[in-house]
Amino acid sequence: MMCSSSSLLRNVVATAMLFTGNVSLPLYAQVVPAVQRPKVVVISLDAFGAASLHEPELPAPTLQALMQRGAYAAAMQSINPTITWPNHTAMITGDDAGLHHLLVNGLIVNQRAATPPRIEMWVPKSRLVAVPTVYDAAHQAGLTTAQVDWVAIEDTPSIDWQFAERPDPDGVIEQDLVRQGIITHDQLVHFGAPSQAWRDRMYTRAAIDIIQKHHPDLLLLHLLALDSIEHETGFGNDSGRNTIAFLDDRVKDVIDAVRAAGDFDRTTFIIVSDHGQRSVHQLLHPNVLLKQAGLQAASANQPSYCIVDGGFALVFQQHATEASTRQLKSLFAGKPGIRSVLAPTEAAKLGWPTPTQSDQAPDLLLYAADGYAFRQGDTGDYVTPTKELGDHGYPNSDPLMQGIFIAAGFGIRPKGEIPAFLNVDIAPTIAQLLHISLGTIQGKPPTDILKSPGRVAERQVPRQ
């Protein structure tokens, strides 16, 4: 989906008018909220790579208008591992996985047992995230919090309004949408059946409903369509560009809603992504090697299994020792498609926790080489070809794993492009804008793009 430079300029100018108040918004009634205080809207566009953002004819006039009005990073570095849940958690805690301990999209259970481990997604946030979050601090400070399709956020009392990744058909926001004819009860019950683009439209409509009726001080919104299509087709093609255009419209929908709700002049918009994406053509099956080595047999003294996630694999071994870890390393080192094989102390240098710090941490970390991705399966060949697919999870030093950061609106200086940004700096940025404190964290607020340091609330959220 390409457009000429002149038509792109017209789109950017037209969209920029939205931010100067020259566009009428007839779809929403004007409502003036009772409480006049700063607000932050965070929109995460899953898998939106920094490389895509810098394409000169990217069909994203809303994002480009935000970039012109505020500040945007040349790239935003993800934490390791470069996948969805750990990085969304880094963005709202200000800490990397070495501290928050979330390594996959869920909780790893049955690790270091005689049978294969598995990942449980729908467990309480309290079991997944080892440190407090910015929404915990906001809620504790008396602010109104909301989330739509955020992750690692199940069953938390710190969220006031929500429309979850798996929506509750009887939830308040869900029922609001049913009454408006936006969605049916049956569609809520079978929410995973339609396309990701349809779900992202529903997530956006839920966010609009929350903005219109509840005026949250902090709203977290997560949209997944780009990640979904790139996993199917690879990175850097028109399928991804077309999806970016679709997501750009969803961002505009949210901005329109904020303005119509009367909150625009005191709202900061932060647009981020959790990671980038790269294309792969070969698949690796590390459990095949473990099985061939007899480490998954019923008689194995130290049974060993892999949890895989695209660019990395976690090896768990029952009763692991330094000697057995060295033997595991020799099993994988030098094999086709293996970029690196890291013991826990080596992985810790890249921001991973060790097994002594968290039972989620592996006894051995594998990284795949460019063009390869790890997959489950313990039969057949170790390496198998595939059509072009997209994946992530590679080291966060990989340029294609870098995400995006755009900030515009209340409290943001019009700085234009700024140097590379760390995603652990998102949480303290939100905290500074909302005048709350996160206590001691790894991230630091980017004072060069904030109009004033702001007043920090006295209330501190203790670190665990």
C-alpha cells in the first residue's frame, strides 16, 4: 500500500489538523469531565518495528502527525526476551525480565519435571509479575485506570475499567457495547473466532467507550493485527504496510474520542511497540536433539525439555548441575541454526534472571540464528524448511527487534527525532506525567522531552 510523496503530505497535513482543533468530530458528543487532571493514553502496536516507522511512504498519517507534533525515537530497544508479555511488562514496570521475571507469554509450569513443561496464560498478574506496575501506583494514588487487551494483567484490583483480551460477556464495558449494537453476546462468547483485525476494531471501540464514559487517567490499549499478519507472511511486505494503515486509523479513532470527551488538551499520547519482527525460512526443533540424546526417555536421570518461542528456546533440566549444563551446551553448540548457547550466568548479562532468582529462568538459553526460528516437536528432522514466516525473540541487540516510541500532547516538547530509547523508560515517563512515583526502578524518565519535571506524589509504591 504505497502512496506518492504529495499524497502522503496531504494526508499528514489533514491529520495534523486533528491536533490543532481544525477538524470537526460529529461522531461523539462533547463532554466536559468533572476532574481536570493530566491523562495518559498508551497505545501498543504489537510488533511495529522501528525499521517500518522510518519508511518514507509509510501509510500512517496519524502517527506521522504525532511525530511532527511531539517526539519520537530513532528506535526503542526491547528487553530480552523480545516477545510480547515480557516487553509489555517492562514498559509498565520500568524493569527488565531480570527483575520482573516474566519470560514467556504466560507462566511456565511443570518445568524441571519428568514430563514436558507447559505455559499457562490466564493466571493472575500477582503470579506473573514480581514487581509493582505504573497502574498499581496510579490506582494507589487515587487515579482512574483502564486497560484494553493488555497482558499479564489478569485479576488485578488496580484496574478500574477493562475489556480484556478474552472479554467477559457479562462485563460492564462489554455490556455497554452490546447495548450500543457494536457487538453481540454471541460474538463475545466466541471472541477468538473472527480475524485479529476484527478483534482490534472491537478493542478500539471498547477503549472509546471507556474514554467517553469513564475518562481514565491512565489507559493502556494493545492492538495485535500487525504481529498476527507478520507471523503469517514475514516482515517488510505490503501485507504489513496495509495493516499499519489499518492500525493508524485505530489510533486516530482513539484521539478523536479523547478530543470529543473533552480531555484532549491535558492528554499525553504514547505510541509504542513491544518488539520488531524478522523473516524466517527454516525451523529448528530442539526437543528432537534432546530426545535423540536420551534426555526425554522414561529412564533418564536428568530429564530435559525445551520451551520454544521463535528466536529463543529455554532448556529446563531436572536436577541440573554445572557439569550437566556443560553437556547440554555441547549438545547444541555448533548445530545448524544456533546463534548462541548461554548458561544462566551468561544469560544474566543480557537481562535474564537466573534459576536461583526465579523458577521461570532456564538452565540453558538458546538463540536462533538469522533466518531460523525454534518450534515445538520431538519427532522428525531437527531442521525443517518453511514458507516465509515472521518471528521475534532474537537478541535485543538485533536492529530488527527494535520497537517504536512516539509521544505527543500534554507535557511533551516538540523535539522531533530523539536518540534510541529504552522501553524500561516508558513507566517512569508515565509516572512523571501523572505526578506519581514508582520508587526505585531501572528506567529513567526522558527529561529532554518533558516540558517540566512535574511534581512527584509523596506516596511511594514499595518494591518487592
